[in-house]
Amino acid sequence: MLLVGLGRLLDAAFNRTRNLIERIAGTPTERVILASLASAHVEGSRIAYAYHGGLLGFPRAIPPSIAREAGERAARHALRFNTALLERIEAERVTQLFVRSTAALAVRQGVWGGHDTQARAVAAFAGADFKRWVRAFPRRTQRDHHDAMEGVLIPTEEKFILPGGRNSGARVYGPRAWDDVPDPGEWLNCGHALEFLTNVTQSDLEPTRRALGTIYTPGRA
């Protein structure tokens, strides 16, 4: 299952945030990094509201209260990732290419982070009862245990259980579980996302029914 519309919106967001990569790489100070990471996070939040909010019946324009909350989350995200990014950039004998690639990764993950947290907030406000693990981008890294869960649908507040990989058995809310699985190798280059649903049909449940007992047994969060 591929969320084509979401992938296109995220692609556009990644293109719009390329200037943030150049800004960090050109002037890797704490002030610049904080502002750039926050901007990337806000960009992802806008995409999530537009896409998931549209599916769940939200108005097209972002209400001021939700925009304000997105900005506050962006500032917290920037503070969280700023120190590690600055330490990497300030390491001895790093090349400009290393600085740029590190900045590119941070900005991309900032967009993803904004999308993921805003999507979860929208789902909670809409009262979405279920979430489904889906693909937003074509595969970049072979990760069979992620692919195995495509289409699997579980209650929104339940956690998926990774059926393989280095973190086999870990319980995660979704594809980029920074807190549940701190090892970045688990979610770097992951092109999956969550789709939230308020109404579920028997056909929606079929991939989950096929997975139960053969891939993993769902557990409560």
C-alpha cells in the first residue's frame, strides 16, 4: 500500500527545505542550527495537517491554536537534536562534504519529525481509532521486517512489534520511533508512514489478519 499523495507532499517539502541545508553547512552555529531545524519541523507539520487533516475532515486552513502548538513542538525538536548535530559538525578534521551531508540528514529528519508528531496530534483530535503502517516512498534501504508490516492495521494507541532486525521484538508507535528505538539505524531512510482511520472495513483488516500469528502478535502500549 502506497500513500502517493503523501509522498508527493513530502517530496515538495524536502525540496523547499534545501536552503536550510545550505544555511547550516555555511554557518553551523547554534543559532542557525536551532532556527533551521525548527523551520524543517514546521514544514513537516504543515504537510501532516494538510494530508491527514484532509482525510479526517479538518478545515483546509490551519487554526491558529494548532499552528502555535506546531511551533512549540518545533522548538522542542530543535533543542533536542541541536547538541548532537553541533558536536558532529564541530568534530576535528571534518570535511565540508561531511558537514553538508550531516545537515541534509538533520533537515530531512526534521521534516519527518514534524510530519509524524503533527499526524499523531491530528489523529488524536479527530478521534481516529486505528492506524495502518504504509509506504510513502519507494524503498531506499532493504528492511524486510518493516516491509512485512505494510498494510497492518492496529488500534491507534497500541504499539507495533518489530518482527525482525537488530531491534526484533521492540514495541514502536510507528516507523520513526526515536524514543522507542533510539538506534538511528532502525529508522534512517525509512520510507514508511502511518495512515489514521476512523472507520474500518473487513478488507482493511485483511492484511492484519494474514500477519497475526505469522509475523508478530500485537501487544498493548
